[in-house]
Amino acid sequence: MLPTFISGVFKYFVERNNAKFDKEEIALTKVACPVISVGNLSVGGTGKTPFVIMLAKFLLDSGIKPAIIGKGYKRKSKGELIISDGNTIFSDYQNAGDEMYLVAKSLAVPVVVHNEKYLAAQTAFENFKPDCIIIDDGFQHRRLHRDIDIVLIDKDTAERPFLIPKGRLREPLSSLQRADVVVYTDVFDTSQITKHLKDSCISIRTISKTGDVYSLKDKSTFNPGEADNNCIAFCGIANPARFNAALFKAGINPKDTICFNDHHNYSQKDISKIINVCKKYSAAYAVTTEKDAVKLSLASEQFEANNIQLAVLPVYTKIIEGEKDFCDYILSCISHPELGSGSLDSQGRC
């Protein structure tokens, strides 16, 4: 009963806050370029950061220069921080936050973090004059005007649509009325989602694909079969089940998996624990995620000293349904931002 009551109170305050924006009682900050928000309704991992990286690569391949902004969750730094100007990375993962640091390492684009994302957007535009700005985890940050709202939905969000603390939702499903694009990241019955969408909303479906497993030390790749049944796995992400599924897709069956909390910073005690588990199973490999790997570069020598290879399994996002409509819509809105917010013409473009 108590979680249900608290969820009801939480819903009241969320809806009251959203109503202020809907009634334009709170002024929005606008920057002089199109803004794309990538977000979700729930706490925990739905694959926002891999989607942001995929979207940014698509824009770059299309000749469009984006900048990426975010909060930099669990970073040690305060206020505003320019992580990268697109050429040089100025920060480390502790001050940037693991996800935004991974974004900066993965893409040659400006990356800026600030607790108030609208201020990060202003800095990104004033300093780098990008063609557009992508917000990582932006759906709830309504203070910043956006031209496109992309919302990722996983199976758990659809099947357990309860607000915090009874469930994982930060907003009720009815908030999807604001979405211009909905991304289904799992296979499930979407009927509980579609009834909340506006007619112009585009729906796409994505899957997670695995890349080549590589050594953290020298980036050399190797056959996953080398690690199969000869490794342990570990991660500090919101949804370890996704990592386990990725390992299975890659043909890797770890002898054990160690799960830490999301955004976990690895201590010497943690490194020793992982090495000891490897020794317990006589495992030659310790496989982790790219998000975790950015925090472990200094630990690779310790693994090597114990004849253990620290390996990384990259995971990326691929659109499998609705790709053309999505790409046309994004490019059209960036070329003509005044036509944004999901207003589609007969050709499926905004």
C-alpha cells in the first residue's frame, strides 16, 4: 500500500510540473539551432546512450555537425564542464561521468555537461556553433525547447507502467503525448503505448548488436570463441540482463557474472575481487562493457600480471523497423526546424 500511495503523490507533483510547461507558465530556453532530445520515461537502462551515439554517427555521415549535452550523472565535477571540443578530450571519466565520457571517446563532436541542460545547450551553441544539439536523457528536462522528442520504451516500461517507487516510471504513460518518435527496444505488445501517442508520432524498433570483442590494453580484436567458457563477466550498468543477452549473442558463456551498481566506480578492492573470481574458475578473460571499460584503463596491468586479459564487448543500436521514415524525419526537421514537433506531411516527413 505504501509504495502505491507514494507513487500517487509522485504522480501529482509530476503532472503539476508538466502542466506549468503545457500552460507556458515557465519560459523555455531556445538556442539558435535544432535540438533533439533522446530520453525515456523510466529510471534505469533503456539504451539511451547507444542510441545517442548511433544518431550522432548518422548525422555526421549526413554532413551534419551535432553537439551533445547531458548532465554527466554521478560525475565528481560541479557546474559546467566542456568534456570535448570535437578534437580533444579535456576531462576524465570521474569529472565527466562515465556515459558522457564514453560519448566523447566514441564521437568527434563537442560534448558539454551541466546539471541544468539548458545552460549546457547555450554553451555548446555559443562555443561550437553546431548544426544541431542532441540531449542525452532530455525528456524530463522541459526547460530547454526541443524540436524533436525521441522516447525509448522497453518491455518493462510497457508491462509495468507504475511510477516510482512502485515501478520505474518517472512520468505516467500519458506523457508520451509529447513524443515525436517512440523507439521500441524490445519485442512486446505495444497497445498500451500506442493509445497515448499523437497521430503524427513515428514508431521505430531497434535491437542491440554486438561488435568485435577487443582487448582494453591494445584494442586488438579476437574471436569470441577464445573467451567462450574461459571467462567471467562483470558490469556496473542499470540493466545487467542486457549485458548477459549481449554476451549470449556474441557466443560467450561466462563461468560467472559479477554485477555492480549502475555507474559504479571501481576500487582496488573491486579489481581484486574480479581477479580472484577469474582465478577461482581458471578464467583467462574478464569481459565487461564499454561503459565500464572507460573506468578501467589503469587496471589492465593488474589483470595482465595475473595472466588475465581484460576484454571489452561493444554493443551498438541498430534500427530494424521504420528506419527510412525516421531518417527522413530527422533530416527534414534539421533542415527546416520550424516544421518540427512531429507535424508530418503525406510523404512522412516533418
